[in-house]
Amino acid sequence: MLKSNPKRVLLVIAALMANTNAQALPFSSFDPRTMAMGGAGVSVDDPGTAPLFNPALLTSTAPDKKYSVEIPVVGVRLYDPGNYRTELGTLSDNISALNSSINTVNTNSATGATSAQLSQLPTNMATVASNIDKVNNTLKTLNNQPLQGEAGAAIVVGVPGKNWGFGAYTNVYGALGGTLLYKDATTLSNLSTSVNAAATQLQATTGTAAAACTAVQNGTGTATDVQTCLAAATAINTSLVNAQGTVNFNTNTQIASQVHLRGVQINEAGISIAHGFVTHDQAWSLGVTPKIQQLQLFDAYLAANNGNSSANLTGSDYTEKYSAVNMDVGVARNYENGWYSGVVVKNLIPQSFDFKSIGANAASGSAKSVTGTLNMNPQLRLGVSHENTWSTVALDIDLTQNDPAGLENKSQYIALGGELSAWGWAAIRAGYRANVLDSARDVASLGLGISPRIPYFKPHLDLAVAGNTNELGASLRFGFNF
């Protein structure tokens, strides 16, 4: 009889849900104040984010800015241009319908089935073929479509000052991604054709044999009726076996589709030092953040079922680990009239890191082959902002392109945002981030900040969301100003 392996189906769905494209390296963390303002932060007077965005801000802050401790800053982002959130539900429904129709065929063709059940087999078989086509079409829709995810967390300490400022942070960023490489469309199409052919054959056979089989079951059948009924049963069994033989769902090698997974995890720790200068009667600030980095790069082509490469999946097969030292350098100026400007270069030292996995047909953990490169090139960003007691407006512009961490395209952002403050304890924020290289990644953002006044210290809670039709991000920050 026709068989569908539920385990195989669940593995395919699980692979699809994990199928995400690694994203372009972000300019900085998931700080919610910055996210809510479109991502602008290079010139924003905030000691709580200065070590992450521009260390020079630690000595260009307004006099009322106090020490800051942020524990923690966390955020997530999901990008779904392939509409997996809808298509996976459709795929699940279609697979359930296929399983149900196959069970009906098995029941109606089992030993002891009535003539009425046998007469329904052609229709049952046609339903199976139709459901195979629906599953096939949904998988075609998902072919080569990304579902991307990233997350980050940080702890930040900022100690601003007029002449010297200091800060420290630790930050972890991770992105996981890939794409479904659907290679079984022709196989499922052939299966559907075969099942339809079996249905046509059964239509001709069961129509003439139903009366004979009924007579045999009632004990009134002649020898001819017995021969006719047996011939029909043999034809039914042959048709079903032939249909099943087109694709054997229990044979791992029959499933050719793959999931290409690629992931990046970057751990950073840095110490920021800033100093104020006066040159030609112009005050400005210089900040540097030397930092150490630990990177883990993952890359693998995995079978969509549970056989072959995925059965041998281990970290040593597909993961490469690196350690590096780098530096951020920033310049900022406070014009003493509410205006600020800043320029920062992140990752001043260009470095490249290879993605690696086991070579084709190689033993597990051997014959490593380079499958791509993470280019950590300098990221140059310019920012300008204006702040008063009740509002902040900021604009950031990427002056260089951000190279991708995995299978994503390059990015180059323009960020614009603002904040309205009420009595110094609450703020509403909004912004927009435009990617000049890919308008599909443009997002709008909103956020809220609460900072109740308490003697000796001032706690604050910041929340933000950002997104468009296919992208959604959220972040949270909790901390204190002393």
C-alpha cells in the first residue's frame, strides 16, 4: 500500500523552520533607544550607548549626563521574505491532507474491504494525487527563500567626563541562516502522475468487478464471479504497488533536497577611553575602544531528511573558531547649542575569516573545504543630532557598505529618528531606517522609555520594535544612571 513517513515529514518541516539566512553584520547592538530612532546613535548624547556606537561621546556629553550601567541590553530580529509564517502552515495542512487520503486508500483496499469501498478507490487515488501536487507546489514556493534570524545581548558601563571618559562593554551577537534547496519537484510530479494512472486503471477495473465481488461476498457468486473479483483485486494491488514504487518514502537516498545552514556568533569585550581636546579654539573629543573578539562560523549543506550528512552533524565538522583583536575609533563634537556631530570607524583593522565544512564524500571531521568568507571590514558612519530638554533628533549615514555575514546581501543604511521627552521621566520615540542597497530591508520603528526620578540614582526601562511586512525586531534595555 501507499505509505507516508510522518517522521520524514516532521524532519522536513523542522528543517524549514530552522532555515534562516545569516544577516549582514550590524553596525552595533540591539539598543532599544537607538533601534526606536531608526538606528541613529553615532552623535546621540547617551553614555549608556557610547561604548557601542561612538566612544568619543564619553567626553562630549552634556554636564548633566551621569554614570550609566546597562544590565542588560537584549534584542532579536526575524526576516521572512519567503513568507514562511504562512507557507509553513499551508504545507502542514497539505501534508496532513495527504496522510489522510493515503490512509483512506489503505483502508478501502485492505483485506476484507467491501465492494462499495473498492468502488471508491479511483476517487481516493485521484485525491492522493491532488494532495501530492499541493505539497509539491508549496515546496516549490519555498525553494531558495530565506528565513533569517539574529539575536544579541550586551552589558555596558559608561563613565562620562569633561576631559576624560571611560566605558566598558561585553556583547554577543548571533545570526543563523540558510535556504531550502528543493530538488524533489520532478520526483513528486512523477509520483502524482503514477497515482493518477493507477486511479484511471482502477476506474475501469472496479466498475465491472463490483457486482461480482458483491455476489461472492453474499455467497451467491458463480465461478466466473470469483475469477472476476480476484482479477480486480490483483489489478488493484498491482496499481497501488506500482504507484508506491515510483517513490519509496522509506529510502533516505530518494530525498535529494537540502537545507543550507550558515551561522555566525561573535563575542566581544572592549574598554573605551575618550579625551577632550581644544584645537584652534574648537573643542572636540577623540575616543578609542580596543576590543577582543571570539568568532564561531558555521556552514553546512544538510539533507532534508535524517540521513547522510545530518546524521553525522557535529560542531567539529562544520564550525570554525577564531580569536581576534580589533579597535573602534570615534570623533565627536558638542557645539554647546544642542547640536552634536560624530564620526566613527568600527573594526578599524580589516580581517577575513573562512567558513568551513567537511568536503564532499569526506569522512566526518576531515577534508575541510572553504565554503565562504566573513569579511570584517571597517565600517564608517557619520552622525548629526540636536537635543534640548524635550526632544532629540538624530541622523546617521553609513559611508561604507556592510559586508554580509553569510548568504545575505550587502547593506548601507541611512537612519533618521526622534524622541519626545515628557518632564524628564518618559519618552516616545520613532524612526526610519533605509537600506540604499536593498529597499526590502527598509523598516519603521517605535519605542518607549520610562525613567522615574529617584534620589541618588535614576533607573530606566527602554523598549523598541521595528519592522516592515517581512521583518520584525524588538529590543529591551534596563539600567541606571547615577
